[in-house]
Amino acid sequence: MKRIGIPSTGMDETCSVADRFARAPYFIVADGEGKILETMENKAGDEQHGAASKALMSLSEKGVTVLLVPRIGPNALGFVKQANMEVYSAEGLTVREALDKFKSSTLEKINP
């Protein structure tokens, strides 16, 4: 089963996809059908260095294999590649819009 991780400005699907992946206040985890499984506070956002790695580790521990993000930096892309995660661009969308577009295969894939 696919698990999708989305950086979010809030705790539910009506919130926006956060504009900064590693510094997002929350991450929402959903299944491949778009059902929200959990919302978690992003504890990595307070880190001075290595926030992306810590955020990705937390999501990886939750079984996330797909990320829907506005953009992602080169260090995070290296981790994504090692973890065999897929990354898709979801800039300017709500969490629900991002999940629906992923389900309909209309998001642009970001290649690590």
C-alpha cells in the first residue's frame, strides 16, 4: 500500500501544501486512495541544520513512499533517491487538491 507524505500548513486536508518542505508545521500522511491516515507535527522544522534529513527520516519511519511537495532541495533529493521515494510537485494546492491530482496522475514528477 502506498503512503503519501505532504507538508502542510495545518492539520487537515483543507489546508495548503506548505511552501517549504522541511520547515512545514505539519505533515499529513495519506494512503494511495487519498484517505488521510494521520497528521503529525514536524519536529524537524526547529532544527538549525539537517531539517530535511530529519523530516524525511520521520516520514520514512511512517512508511511514506511518495511525497507531494512544492519543491525540494538537493540534499533532500539525495535521501529521496536512497529511500526509493517518488516526489511530485504540488505547489499552490490544498492538501486535498494535491491528493486528488496525484490520484488522477496529473502532478508533475520531480526526478531525483
